[in-house]
Amino acid sequence: MTVLLDENIPRKLQWRLKEQGMEVVTVPDRGWAGVTNGELLNRAEGEFDALLTMDQGIEYQQNIQGRPLGVLTIVAPDNEYETLLPLVPDIEAALQELETGTVVSVSP
């Protein structure tokens, strides 16, 4: 599975997901920092299986249905690594079950 981490996700989380055998690239690594959600989804199509973001509004701002990737949103009080670290098992499980064209949320 190839996962694109949005710029609102701590980069350190990338390594935790890689430990589970996922291919993970960050938006800044790709040079896409500052790109709007719609354009980000367009660029990610065909290259990534999933977008991992904390933007809970993405499902209302963008039409995800029919896209060849899924979106996993994290609902948490903040985007600090220490806050998100306990969610890693749930994130991994949700990514494994994520279907294209869908939005799924993980929360504490």
C-alpha cells in the first residue's frame, strides 16, 4: 500500500507506518506543500492508494467517490506526534481496509 501523508500530519508518523511495511511519502517530500485539497487529490491519483490527513472537511469539500484512492482522516485534539502515536494501530487497520473512493475516520 502506498500512502500520502498530508502536510498536517507529523512527518515522524511516516516511520511508524513504514515499520508496518507501507510505502509512505509526505506531501512536502513530493514538493506539493501548499497545494489545495482538490489538486492534491488529482496529483495523488494513480500513484497512491490512500491520503492520510487531519482535514475533516475534505469529504465535504471534494468529491471522493469514484476516485482511485481512499482518504483516511484522523480526528484528534491536535496534530502532535505524541497525540497521534497511540492511534497508529487503528490507522494501520483502517488503511488496510480502506476502499477506493471512500473516506474513513479514525479517532481516539
